[in-house]
Amino acid sequence: MTEAGIVVSWSMQAGDTMQIASIVERAGVPAMVKFALDTKATARQPIRYATFFLRGGWKGLPPAAANVPQPRPAAGTKPAHCGDPDCDEISRTREVEDDRGLRHLERCPDCHPASKGQAA
């Protein structure tokens, strides 16, 4: 946090220290620093103690895995094939039957490049 320009006192109760250690493991230091920077930017008074961030929101940070953006395929490449037996590996389409019994092809919702907002 000091490297990010946030200088605060880390003097606190043992229970607070344990909570912060738990948050570091769960959410990660980058998420904690980002939260502190965002909070400092909107604070009405100078923040002097790290416990301010602990009580103000660090406890509610999501697990680090939720913070990691999913890798997107490079432009012009397809995402990995989903492996579904109904999905064609080349076209990434599935043959489906509508309620009238007519069969047609639909994009695979799991691995077609145009699915889930991915660029083709």
C-alpha cells in the first residue's frame, strides 16, 4: 500500500490482524490496494489507520479467483472446443430440433466464437 501512495498506521488489535491475514489469502493484496485507492480518492478526511479499510470494505471483497478476468482467445482464433458430442468441432454448431420437429443448426453456446460476446 505504501508503494501505491497510501501510508497508514498498521497498529491494531490481534483479531484485526488475523482478519487482514485471512483477507490477504482470500482476496489478495492487489484487490485490497485497489479498494484502498478507490476509498482514499473519495474520503472526506485523511485516512490514518488500516483498520479504516478493514471495517469499510475489505471484509466484503470477493475471492481472488472472482477477480481474475477470464483469458480471451487471440483475435482470429477460436476458443477451445467444448467437447460436447453434439457440437461439431469445425463449425462449432449443434443440430437441434425445434418444437415442430424441424432440425436446424445453432451456434454452440459454449465454444462458438460469436457466443458469450467473443469476437469472431
